[in-house]
Amino acid sequence: MADLTTRSLDSATWPAFAALVERHNGVWGGCWCMAFHPEGTANHKPPGQNRTEKEARVHRGEAHAALVFDSEICVGWCQFGSPAELPRIKARRAYEAEPAPAADWRITCLFVDKSYRRQGVAAAALAGALGEISRLGGGLVESFPEDAEGRSVSSSFLHNGTLAMFEQAGFVRQRRLGKDRWLVTAVQPAGWALTQARMG
């Protein structure tokens, strides 16, 4: 396993994050991890516009993520933010079909460099995001991972991670959202952070 550290996404770490996205052709068809922001990634928007909008959000402090580094190379991330910052979610109809506790934070997106998959990067990114949430005051965190047990699923398609990984991090199943996706929640206490913490 690589010797991994986590850092928050901000103006200083933007170049490393951008390099990771560029190595993977903009990630998921040029998304630049904008799909869950209010702007979305409508079909008419070119990847360059997604990049510009993401960078602007980062510089304004309106985009949050924990980045995973192997030395100075960014090899993964976990995006999080308030529901207002990340209002666009998968399985929205199922999510809104029943009342749910009002979450303070939402985890919507994980990505791992193709050369680092199955080396614990996603789990490190999730731990880093939870650490950042604690540093920012903590609260109720929700996410929407997929249950991959018993299924052959390419890690490149698990944009929200696996149910098993979230449960290992302390999340609890609330209800199913469609066939394989779950709403999970965890209460994250305030006061600790994994920013630049050594992960392995």
C-alpha cells in the first residue's frame, strides 16, 4: 500500500487535483466533479466549462473535498458539502419519497486514479472527508453508496463508493434507494481532522 496523506481541496491543492482529473480525461466524460453542484453538467456544456466552474468554486471556497496524496501526486478524492452546495443527487425521487432527517453534510463523489485502485485510496479519501467535516463543525452526514456484494462492478463506475466501505467507516443504513443504492448516515463529531494525516 502506498504511503498516503490527505489534504483539503483549496486554491493551494487545486493544481494537484486538476492534474489528476486531466490524467483521466476530465473524469466521467469531462464532469470535473461538477455534476452534483447546482450548475450540473448539462449535455451542452463542454468539459472546459466544467473545469472553469469547478476552479471558480474552489477559489471561492464553495467546493469541498478531501484529496489523497502519494507524496506530492494527488491520487484520489472524496467530495462533500452541504446539501445546498450539492443539491443534485442520484435516485432523487426515491430519496424524496419518504422524510429523512435533515443532513448537515452530503458525500456525493469518490474517485481513485486508475493506477491506485484496490490500494485503500477510496477508504483514505472517505476518512479524510470525515476529518474535514469534523474540522468544519461536524454534524449529520448522509451519502448514497451502492451495495456491490455479490455483484461484479467495475470500481470506475462506483462514483459514490460501496456500502461496505461506508459501513466500515461507521455509517448506518437508513433505507434502500432503488435496487442497489442505499441512503446511509453517520453523526460526525466536531473537533478533529485528518488533514495531512498519515494514512498508511
